[in-house]
Amino acid sequence: MIKLHSNKNIITSSSDAPLILKITKKYDLPKILRSKRALLVDSVTDINAYDGFDMVISRNKLDSKVHNVAYLSDDLNYLDEGDIVRVTPNSSDIRVLYRVNASANFLFVTERCNSFCIMCSQPPRDVNDGHLVEELIEAVSLIDIGERELGITGGEPTLLGDRFFALLQAIKSNLPTTSIHVLTNGRTFADPLLAKQISEIDHYDLMLGIPLYSDVSHIHDFVVQADGAFDETIRGILNLKRHSQKVEIRVVLHKQTYDRLPQLAEFIGRNLQFVDHVALMGLEITGFTRANLEELWIDPLEYMDKLSEAVEILARFKIHTSIYNLQRCLLPRHLWGIAVKSISDWKNKYYEECDNCAEKHNCGGFFASSDIKRSDNIAAIK
Amino acid sequence: MGLSNKFKDLESYSEVLSDGYQLLPFAFHKISPDKYIATNIVGEYLTVSRDTLKLLVNGTLLPSHPIYNDAKSKHFIMDRDSDTALDLLALKYRTKQHPISEFTGLHIFVVSLRCDYTCKYCQVSRKMEDVDKFDMSEETARKAVALAFESPSKSIKIEFQGGEPLLNFPIIKFIVSESLTLNIKENRVLQFVITSNLTFLSEEVLAFCKLHNIYISTSLDGPESIHNKNRPRPNKDGYQKTIDGIRAVQSELGKDRIAALMTTTSESLSNLEGIVDEYVQNDLHAIFLRPLSPYGFAIKTKQVEKYNVDKWSNFFKQGLEYIIKLNRAGYFLREQYTSIILTKILTPTDPKYVDLQSPSGIGISAVVYNYDGDVYASDEARMLKEMGDEKFKLGNVHTDDYIELFSSDILLDTLEESIAESAPMCSDCGLITYCGSDPVYHYATQGDVVGKKPLSFYCKKNTSIIEHIFELLEDPGSRKVLESWVL
């Protein structure tokens, strides 16, 4: 497992402002291309050779007092050619914004959110973090063409308004072949003008992943802790589909949502059959889930019949469905085919029981946070 | 215990529910002494007891009642917490009614009235084989094809019927060729079906069908004894010719290219399993259990009077039971009429079956071009004509243009009267969304396109079949089979 952030770096810099830098190991890079690049070296030696790079990042610390050098904390030792980081010199802080070798890259655009989900893995904060999206727009311009997909997440990305659309436009302009997957609660798209605006980006492969936790409004509103959210989300989905946007419905499975899962599947089939994908997702034990664990945790084995039924219903409506975050040993075999390895590599792990499992290589494994709580029924498949 | 104190509990998000709810349009139907089906205008349903139904209708169903969330989710009721129900109902209603906006997709060409069979239930009143004046001419065919392509429908299915259409194979080739030429510009989804007894299924016919992906539909009434009795051919070899034909199509064109259907005579009633087995034995995976229609020879020979609706329903139910048993034992066999109704019950769409639509599908789902150029609103309409009644004749391809034919008074008036939602006893029927109307049938049997439903075989038949399907859906084992039949 790897960390995407460390404030244990030693950074000497003439600037206090955060820098968005692309890592390179090519010390012979033509000078004209060295701006916004950080040269990654094992140790700082010939200072003159670094001329023109915005920063030198060294894996080893030397005593030399040179400017614009960051000595990497061990946590970030994995950084490699093409990765993009944000370096904040005065707080010794390096955050990894993009990794070439990541299984999935998500751009985290804001901490603000208009919902307050009881199982939120990324608890929202009402902060003024408008700089994040600007940094990401800059980062996008540094990513190599050819990246398969970029995720956009928050908080609620659409709260950024025009800057959200500017980010989408930046991705489209800089990375015309890259798919975009936005995680949004869809509520702002209840305004038809915003749905129209996103369609005008005219992206060839942009999917909006929108959570729907119940077939009835009061339960959904309770889960997201926002009155009226169900109606806004439904109208948002309808508006997006009116403008031919791709929509994925995301359902997190826990004690407050599993009971009406088949009814939710039926509701989706009857009312929203035109959605492009449904993801049924196991719970990540992080963020608010920890505070509310008693009210949220249920051993997946206990809801397996409901899950199975929901999958059957969605199949009957010919809706493309996947299961995320659930281990193969908990799933009946007929569901293995739609169980996806969905957990990002940097927080993905397996346990001792998995060592002798014949299905380990096909299994998505666990969130790192499963240390706190996981099914009692994990067992190697022979 | 409970959520951390930053959060509010479910009860506080449900408070507004105690203000009560509003009823959205629905009807109900008793299927057994204490079991009711409540259905809404988009085909969703709730199974409820009489007491629960009373609570629901009286506005006294409490949010804590186990059915409350289901009724809300399926848009039978709307509480103050959410106002998307009307948007979603409207969306679903548009989806269900969408086929109407497509207009006529099925174009039936009666290319010859001649036939080598002398079926005692023939609904058409066939002519002898050697009479050339009962064949469609090229001039008539050309005009009919042009009319078919005037339909706005994105998909056009051309079905060749008779008599025995293969007795006039040259005109079939002509029509296919004309259609394909027109379709270069029109770019519709074009499909051909030949409804044939397969006697004249030659190598040439098979090769032609293979080349143009033509589907074959045939009649198989059951084992040899029943088939030959129902469908006599002078040489008494009808059964064998049919089976040979089915095999040939299966091996030359593919298993999915042939479908068979059966007509139920009084002889069939006691031979149910044998009839179904005949389909299994011939590797057929769909069967259509059909009652006799009161047209043509079926009336002259008094065949239709030999069994009543109860006998028919029992036959159908037993048939269904046996077919489901075969499915559960691993042989996929779909009963077509049940499939159509199930699709109406279990999906947001409508399968667009002429006899189960409101307004009726006559003219607007299907239309018939007779061998002589006369245009009829449905297959049954031209059957009626062969009995001397031209009530549902829309015009003739040689004298009338598209607008004249499809806005003729007889079509528009009949369609208007065929809207079940405004017909006595249909308008408040709980099964209306799964049923439809059949103006030609009611005119033929009662002299009135609307008809008195208590006297209607159509009404009794559909009521009893739909009730039965709901009973089967309650049983998990049967339900699984039925779900696999959805179109």
C-alpha cells in the first residue's frame, strides 16, 4: 500500500506558493521543456546540471544547502517518471495528484458538499478550497496524452459551478482520448441548464456516477441527510439523460439500504431503465462510517439474498450491473462474473485467509480500512 | 447506540409522511376471495388483501404499514416528501404508449387465396388451387409495397400470408426485391416473414429465404392424428410435410428462423400433453396456444361452437402448467400469448400485439393488403370480408392513396371506439393495462365494435388468463420460468 500524501519532506524553496510539478528522471531534458518539471534524482550532486528545472526532488538527503530541492519522505519513494505532484514548500508538504502507474486516478476537486451522507468516506468540510480545482486544471495540462480515464471526485464537484466545467473542458482539450468519470450526487443537475451545459462539453466518453440509495424519497433523504435530495437526484438523472449524458447509478450497501435493494432494482428498471450502468458497492469503513458503524455494518453474507435478487431484477431489465468492493468468498458463484476489482491500488489489501485462496487473483480484496471491520465469513476458496 | 449526534434519524426524515398522501390513478381486480391486484396506468401492480386495499383507498394506510413504501415506490400514492411521482408516471406512460407513435409496422400481404389444404377451421375461406384470379398481381404488389413504405414506422415487417403464399412464390420474390430497392433510400429495419404450411418449401424457396433472412411461420396442431384431422390435405400427408418442412428450415436457415403455432379444436382439448410434446420433439422453443376465431369456415362448420370459454381457459391453464413443468425440467419453451401479457406486466414497454392494445392495433399496428388490392384494417377484417362483410375495408391500393386509407372514417371511428379506457366495463377494470380491445371480433360476434363485455369471449378469456398469470407469479418457481419468457 502506498500513501498519496506526506508532510515529512524537507523542502528548500525560494517560493512559498504551491507548485504543480511533473516528475521526470531525464536530466538531459532540453532546457525549453524543463519548466513545471521536477527532476527526480537519487541524491543531489552536480547543481549546475539541474539548471532550468523548477525543482529537484531527491530520494536521499545531503547536507548541501541548495535552493529548490525537496528531500522525499520515504512514504513517497515510489514516485516515478510522469507522476504529478503538488509541492507546498512552507509546510513540507507533497501531495500526489496523478500517478502514471495507478489503477485509477481521481482528481479531488473540493471538500464541500450539499449532502452529508451517513456513510461518507470523505466527510465534507465547508472550506474555501477553490484553489484545488485551479491546481488540477494546471496538473491536467501536464498529464501525458493517452491516459485511459480520469475520475473527478469530492465533496460535490458540481458545487464548483463554472470551474467544474472549466476542468472538464481542460481535460477534453489536453487529453482528448481520456474518458472522464465524475462522482456527483446529481442534485445540481435538477437545473436543466446545468445538464445542458455539461452536454455542450460534447465529450465522447463522460460518465456521471450518481448515488441512489432507496426507491422511496424519505429513506434516500435520510441516508444523504438532506431533505429533497431524492427529488433533485431523480430530476438530475432525467435531465442528464434528456441530454444524452451517460449516467451510472451507485448504491452503497449497508444496514440502512440493503432491505429494499430488490425494490430499488425494480424502481430503477421501471423508471430509469435508460441508465448506462448500476454499481452495487460494499461499504468502505472510513470517514463517517466509523462514527456510525453500529448503524451501518451488516455482514455482507446477511444481505447476499437481497443482492442476488436485485442483480437478477436488473438483468431482467437488461441493465448493465457490477458489484464493487465485495470479496469472492462472500459472493455466490453466479455473481462472480459481475464482481469487479474496484478498490484503488493505494488502499487495496488482502488478509492472511487470502493467502491460500484459489480465487485471490480474481478477487478485488479489501479496503485498507477493513482492518476495523470486515465479514466474519472470509475464507479461502479451494 | 444510533447514529452519531451530527446526524438525524430516519424518523425525522419521515415526519412529513404523517400528513397523509394523495392517490394516483389506479384500479383493482379481485383474483381470489382475499387477494386483490391493484394496477396503475403504466402496468405496475401491488398484490394486497381486501383490508389493506381498503386502507390504501381510504387514505388511511400508515407509513409504518409494510405496503406503504411499495405503494409509494410504484407511484400508487404520493406523499408530501416527494413530488417526482408525476414526472416519472408521465415518463412511464409515454414509454408504454410509445409504440402508437411508431404507427404501422406490420404489413400483411395476402399474395394468394389459393391453398392445398381444406382445414375445417380455416378463417379465410380458401379457394381451390387452380384459380389464378385469386393471386396478387405485380401491379397490386408494387402499389402495396409503396404504401407500406409510406408508414412512418422505423421498422417494417412484411408478412406473406394466404391461402398458401408459396403458391404464388414469384410475387413474394417480386415484393422482396421491390422492398429492398425502396429500402436503399428509406433505410428502415426491414424484416420478412412467410406464413406457410410448408408443402411447397422447395430448395429454391429455402435458398431465397436464406439470402434475405426471411423468417418462417407455420401451423403445427399437434401429433399426426390431430394435425391431420384439423388440417386435412387431400393426400392425408399434411403432418409429414409440415414436419419435413420444419426440419428443413431448422437445418438450412437455423432454429431461430421458424416458429409454429397451434389452433385449438374440440379434438385438441383432450390431447394437451401430446400437442405440447410435439413441439418439444421437433426442437421448437415457442408455442402459441390459440382458440378458434369466429370467422370463415370455423363458423360454417360450427367448429367455434364446440367449446365455450371455460373449456378453453381450462385447456390453456393446463397447457401452461405442463409447459412450465417442462421449463423447470430444463427445456425452454415459451407460450407466446403469456409472453405478450407478461411483457406488459413486468416491463415498462408494450409488445405491440394487435389484439392486446388500446386503442386497438388495427390499421395502426398492422394492416392487410389483400390479393385484389383491397386494404383491410386487420387480418380478421379480411376474414370477415371473405364472409361477405366489408365493414373494415379501408379502400383499395389502386384507387386510394395513403392518406385516404389511413384516415378513412371507418378506421378512425373504430379506433376511437376501441379505446378501452372509455369503454363500458373496461374503463374501471383492474386488468385494463394488460388487456386491450378487439373491435373486429366484437363486431363479428355482437354486431358492435365495442361489445357487451359480459357476453364477450375475448373479455372472459383475457380476464381468466391474466388472473391466472398473476396467480402463477405468486409462486416463486413458476415466476422464475415466467420471467424468462419476457420479450
